[in-house]
Amino acid sequence: MGLTDNEIKYLLNVLKNINMKEAYFTMPLKGESKKIDLISDENKNDTFIIDINPSKNKRIKSLKITFNERYKKEIILLRLDLNSPRHKNPDGHLLSGNHLHIAREGYDDKYAIEVPDCFVDLSSPKNTLIDFLTYCNVKNVEKIQIWDSLEGF
């Protein structure tokens, strides 16, 4: 089910809230996957999922990690890839290994941009998650304390 650019823009811009009962969220270890449920501030039927997927590849010295914002389980609106292979957009534009995919009508999440400056510390998965939640217009990020087993709180 493809979305129009107007629908995508609305879903990206709508304010969202973390929909978790727990006060703590532990970042996944390499090879694990975790998610955070979100709900629209405007329409409670609009649900979103934030996925955090660190790579289990032991040959990569830096942590390869992906953050997704999904709508209704299956539609990827945003995908932040860190320390991944370079990405080539459908128009041929080549990007670095750190890039942000943004859904686009007719292309799903195949187009990407370089990571925006609002992501201030890409070396910290915890800080990057906070920046990603903020970028996704999550207004109650402070609701959960994020524990990173490598960094602590």
C-alpha cells in the first residue's frame, strides 16, 4: 500500500507520544532488535513503531546500526543507516555510509539524504536514538530513561 507525498508529509510531521508502560528502555545488543511503540497525538488509530537494529557483523569495527520509523507495522517512513555501505539513490546520487532514508511517493524508502546536522553524536547509539525520536516528532522523549549497556544512562 503506497502513500502519497501528502500522506507521508502528514505522518512525518504529526506529533507522536511514546506508548510504553515501562520507565526504562535498554538499547539492544549486537544482533538483537528492539522496538518502541508510538501513537499519534491527533489520531489514536495512527500507530508507529521505532525499530533499533544493531548489526551482529563482527568484521565491522564500528557499530552498524539502523533506526526505522514505521507506520502501521509495515510502512517505513524513515530509516537511519549508520556505518553501512554507501547508498545510491534511484537518480544515481551517491551518499556516504551514514544516511537517512525518507519515504517518497512511488519509491517507498529508496531515496536517502546525508544525515542532518540535528544528529549530534552518531558514535553514541543512545544519543542517536534520542535524536531520532526527536526527529520523528516524538514529544515525550523524556518519558523513558534509555540505558545503553556500553555507556550507562
